[in-house]
Amino acid sequence: MSREQAEAIARTLRDSPLDVGGEAVEQRALFAQLMASRPRPADLVTENIRLGNTPAVRISIGPAEPRRPAVLYFHGGGYAVGTAAETIGLPAQISARNGVTVLSVDYRLAPENPFPAALTDGLDAYQAALATYAPTRLAVAGESAGGGLALATLLAAKQRGLAMPAAAFVMSPWVDLTLSGASIDTKADADPVIHRAALELRAREYAGDQPRTDPLVSPLFGDFDGLPPLLIQAGSHECLLDDAVGLAGRAATDNVAITLDITPGVHHVFQAVATLLDEADAALQRASAFLSQHLSSTADPEATLIG
């Protein structure tokens, strides 16, 4: 990793007018501007689709190919900001490295739509994906709050007896809305992106009247037995480091095949600055290898495009 790269990116994030703990409606335009500045691969193709009743964006490098495996993706934004269209950059980087088609879910946001709205959308999208893709050709992924929502979706799917995907991949997952992780405070000075006050506001807006210990709100408290192999990536300089570490421990206890991948010296969802930060590129290459290991490469001759 280039220390100069990391420090320059951290300065940019700290100097940004975006306040992740600010009023959601006001911050959405600023978040969209930040996302628009993120690098996007060449030959990127996107299309607005629907997964069941839920809007989504299909992301591919070159025209979408129905025989490719797919990743159902949940963007970050504290459950309060961001859309699937605005956050194309990171899932596009995943597609560019692996050749998968990414289906990014445009789930409803708090505070206008508190729990369980986002989870309802996630489960609807997952069921629609299963109707098109064999489980062996489908993975679920997400970053930050989207990482938590991806796991909550799988826990809800398990409760309903639905098939599990071939793999799951989460980056800097927010899985404990009780905010019990010590790193929220011990990493506060190192993390240029999030802080306790912001997490408290977003947790309160999202959970509403639902107990934050509900596993579908805070997947850290869930039963992961039966879930697919799980890759968890995080940076050593982020407030949610303990969420990632705690998730790995809990899932491993429940007999899930876990890969915990902590990158030193980098911040929350550092993969979003791929092509600008060497360690972001390296982490996404490791994620690509993980997905290739678990997703079936056998083409389905009868496959059709979803949406």
C-alpha cells in the first residue's frame, strides 16, 4: 500500500461536506456527489430492472450475459442515503474483476421507511433472483449497512426455508446496531468516514420500535448455521472493525466456513476507491478469487436475463 495514497484519500474524506450523521434528506445529494466521483470501469453497462416488486440495477461489463453467475448486491449508506444507481462504482469493480453480473437492490431507506422495509425488499429481490439463477450460480454481497442487510436477508431466507446461495461476501459490515463494539470508540480518530453519533442516529432511524438485538436488525445476534461460505473484509482503521471480527467469530461458531480478511492501515469500505488505492485493488482481487472458487462456472443453456 502507498501511504501517500491512503493519507490523501483520508484527507479527502475528512474534508468532504458529507456528514454521515447529518439529516438524511440533506445528505443524500452530497452522498450522490461523492459516489459520482468514484472510478468506474470501462465498458460498464447498466440497466434498470425489477426483482419481484423491488427496483434494482443490473450491472455488467459489456452487454449482460444470462449465462454468467450473478451477485445480488446491497449498497451502503447507513440505511438512510444512497441508491442502487448512485452506488454503481463498487459493484461495477466487482463485475470487472470476476465477470459476474451484479444485481444491485434499490431497497427503501429510513427514516421514511424504517425496519422492516429494507429487509422486505431484500427478501423479495432474493426470491426473484432464485427464480432465475440456480443457487450454485448466485452469491449475495454488500458493504457497510448493505453488508448487514445482505446477511439479514439470508437469515430471513433461511427462516422461510429458501435455498442458500453459493457464497456471501461483505465489506465493512454493520451488523451490530446496539453499537457494542469497542472499536467504534478506539478507532474514532483513525476512521475518516463514520463515528458513534452517526451510527446512533442511523440505528435509531432504521430500527424504529424494533429491538436492536433482533437478528434481522443486527445480524451479529443471528444463528448462522446453514449459511454459505462467507468472506468478510474490513480495514484496521475503521470504527466497525469489531463488527467484522465479531461476525466472523459468531458465524464460525455456527459452523460457517469463514474467511476474515483485515487490511492494515485502511478505512471503512476502502474497496470503494479501487484504482486509486493499491490495497483496494488487492482486496477486490481476493474477493474475486473467493467468488470464482464458490460460484459454479457451468453455464445454464436455458438461462434468461432477469428483470
